[in-house]
Amino acid sequence: VAFVEGHWLEPFSEQGEEQQFEMIVSNPPYIHPDDQHLSQGDLRFEPVQALRSMSDGLADILAIAKAARNHLISPGWLILEHGYDQGSTVKETLETLGYSQISTVEDLAKNERVSIGKWDKSG
């Protein structure tokens, strides 16, 4: 196990060569900046930067999905947790970025909460 510190996948590009992985799994911030739940319940005590993301809560997901293409072996998998109402948008984003075999996993309440995409340069 190696621990690195940095913004998303940037530490894996710093030696001039992109490090490659078979799978990248992330639970990034995905809550819309104006979501009223940020000031309610236990979320009041969480660091806001761990929860809130710009662009309707999707900015960090988009950044990771873009950068992951340089860090996934081909074929490789990207797995992203997202908000209960973001599944279709995340799937569309992955498709637009060239991922395939895109699927979504539901939580116990039947909400789409995790999206999976395969990165395969060979098509």
C-alpha cells in the first residue's frame, strides 16, 4: 500500500509518466452546493469540502472521470459513488467520455448510487 496526497489523480502524473491501474474507485463530493441538507442533521458536522461539489454536484465526478482515462489500463474500470438523483447524468457523462459497459448499482432504497464504466482504448 502506498499513500499519496494531492488533488484526485494528479499525484499519479507527477513523475512525468502516468501511473496505471486496473480499477479506480471513488466516493467524491457530489452534493449540489445549494442543497438544504448540508445544514441539517449530521451533515452539519462534516467538512463541507468532503460533501459539496460545484456544477450541480458533478464537478468532481467529471474531473475524476476525465483524468481516470489516463490512469486506467485498457481495459480498466471506473467506479463512482454519486447522489441518488445523479445516476442518469453520470452514466451519460461516462458515455460521452468514451467509457463502455456502463451500469448503475442501486442502494437498498432502490436509488441509483454507484455508476461503473469500462475504459477500453481498443474499442
